Amino acid sequence: MSKILTQEEIDALLKSARRFGGSKGKAKAEPAVQATRYDFRRQTDTVSSDLLTALEGIHELFATNISTSLTMRLRSAVEISVESVRTQSFSEFVYSMSDPTNIVTVSMKPLDGLAVIEFNPSVVFPAIDIMLGGGGAMPNALRATSEIEWSIFEGVIDMMLGDLQQAWTPMFPDIKFAIDARETRPSNVKTSQPQDTVITFTLKAKIGSGEGYLHLSVPTAALKPYLNKISNTAPEPQKQNDWQASARLSDLVRQANVTLTAELRGTVLTVDELLQLREGDILRLDQRLNVPASIAVNNSEKFTGTLGTLEGSRMISILERIA
């Protein structure tokens, strides 16, 4: 039978344990360096802050260019700006996307690998609605885009890739961005390994009264051979970018189509007189021959001129510009 300790014996044992345990704890040396966990599956593609700053400047120029291009294409106010530039694993980038969404994988020849661009539904659907004559409305429920909607929006993507290529050309004169594939589910995008490091550019887009985000992901492995070149090719100051944007806008405006019409002042008829009109009838207009005709551009009066014929075709001679 085991011995039952008295209260005095229990107190003595506790006192002895404190004494020897305390001295042992004091003698134990603290470790000089604290250990940290390390994930060997994750690549450590370090990207310097200078490189991120240079890339941010490049994409600010891209954002300015695409804002101008989309404004002209949609004939609606579009404003795109760089929200952030950061490095993350490819799996983190994929998990950050909405589902369903609108994704294109893009080749970057001569660079290796594929870039990934995600267009939030809050960007795609308003743009499509505007191109179809609407005001930029969103659908009642979040859904994937249809084949017809994709074909309409693909023209916007092509325009965007052209502006992106222009922004990257100072660093890579031969670079060509082209659509490789498209997806609506992030889980189907397998352009990189989950642990691979990518540089993600987040751009905020305001289209009409709505706003959303674009996300562009570029694998750092594709940029490794050119890191020094990128760091040494920083974009010009923003003032230079503003001048470039003004020149680009001027070029786009010059290519826009306008409707030019020349008008002679008409006359007033009753409904009965209108119903009695027959072939060969002559109508006398209120405008005299010596009064110049009005010339309008997109229904806005801009010039005056005289009507006539030239080589068998109707013509008008511009007399003056209306201020």
C-alpha cells in the first residue's frame, strides 16, 4: 500500500522543486536567434523597390493611354489609374479574383511565360452596355459573359494590349502582346505554378457611373534576364506623360468620323398640301439664292457656303467659319 504524504511533507517537496527548478532555469541560456518557419515550396524571387517603382511608372503611362483610347471608343468618360503594384504568389493572385470573372492569358514574345489579365464584371458589363447603346448598366445577377458579349468586348482587349505594348516598347522594342486563351473561372488558369512569384498591377477603372478593377499579373521569372534593363529604363516624369497623352488624344480626335451637312431653309406646308404633292411639283423655299447655306458638323452649325455642282456632283463652297 502506498504511503500517504502529510501536509508538511507536501510543502517540503514543493519548496525543494521551486529551489532547484529556479536555479536550473536561471542557468539555461537564451537562444541568440529566434527560429522562424520557412516554406520551401515557395520561390524567393526578390524584386527590389526600385524595380517596382519603375514598373509602376510604366503602367501609369499605360493607364493614361488606355483611358484616352477607351474614352474615344466608348464615347463615354473613362478614367483608369494604377491602384497598387505588389509581389505575391501565383496562388494568392488566383484566389483574389472573383468567380465568375473575365480572364485572358497573354503571350509576351520574346519574353517567356504568360501574363494574366483579369477584368472584373463591374468593368466588362458596363462597357458592353455602352457599346450597345445603353448607359453602362450592370446585370441584375453576377454571371459569366456569353460568347456574343466576349466577341464584343474582345475589341476593347485588343485596344488595351496595343496600349500596353506601346508602354513596354521603350524597354522591349520587339515585345508583342497577344491573347493566348480566355477563361471565366480562376481555378482553370494554370499559367504558373502556385508557389511562383508574380508581380501584380491593380488598376482602378471608372466607366460612366460605375467602377471596377483590372488586375495584370506578370511572372517574375520572365523578367529575370532583364531586371537591370528595366531598373535603368524608368519612365519620364508625369509632366512628360501628360504631354504624350495630349498628343495621343489629338491624334485620336483627328481620326474620328463626323457628319457634315449643308442645309437650305425650307418652307411650311399644311397637311393637305403635303398629301397633294405629286412628282414634278415645284416647292419654293424660304431661302433666297443670294443667302449662304448653313453647314453643320454633327448637327452643330459651323460654316456657311454656297451650293453648286462640280463634275456632275453636288458641291458646296465654304464662305466663312461661324465662331
